[in-house]
Amino acid sequence: MLLLLLSFFKLQKEIFYEQEKKPLPYLIRMMNCILHDILTPNIVRKNTLEEDVRNIPETYRYDVILTNLPFGGKEGKQVQQNYPIKSNATELLALQYVIKKLRKEGRCRIVVSEGVLFRGDAFAKVKKRAVRKL
């Protein structure tokens, strides 16, 4: 029984982690977790893209990342400085974030816009890095 309780606690506190920038989706996610008996969800309200990803230690990387990239948003110069390939497009910054936060043998599933697949310039550079890394 103790092992089951410890596993349940680990599932609620350590296995899943999420960050959300906007207040309404954050509240909806929190409510959804509570409705599914996850009483202490590990969801943080912050802009994921503000994190400096240039030097992330292995202990802060993930084995699995599941994400739907933020399409069509724009970020300012201050946020762009955190990434090797500069772009104001949120989907490119988020893709670089995933590449940097994934462990060496990690796996990810990403929903991307067609721009990430077919556009040139910074989109092509990030896509090339993603293919090499992933």
C-alpha cells in the first residue's frame, strides 16, 4: 500500500510538468487536473520562452516532451537572446526550446505548423537542427 501511495505522489508531483503563459489556459488545465483527482498538479504559470536555453545542465532535461507549439505568436528581442537562432516567431523559439530541453536519448512528439516544415530562413535552420538532434 505504501508503494502505491508513493507511486501516486510521484505521478502527481514529479512525472508531469507544464508551463503556461496565458491565464485562462492555465486555469483550465488546473481545473482539468483537479477534476481528474490530480490535486497538486505540477503546472506553472510563466512564459516558457523566457528561459535561457543556451546552457542547460543534463539534470534539467526531460526524457519525454509532448507539445503543441504556439503558432503565430511573436516575442521581443529580450526573449530572442535566449536562443541560438534568432527569430520573433514563437513556434521557432519553442522548437529550439524542445531541442535544448530534451535529454540525449530523449523522445518528443510535436505538433508543428506548415511554416516550420516548408519556409526558409530561420525556419530552415531550426528544422535542420531539429532533424540532427531528434
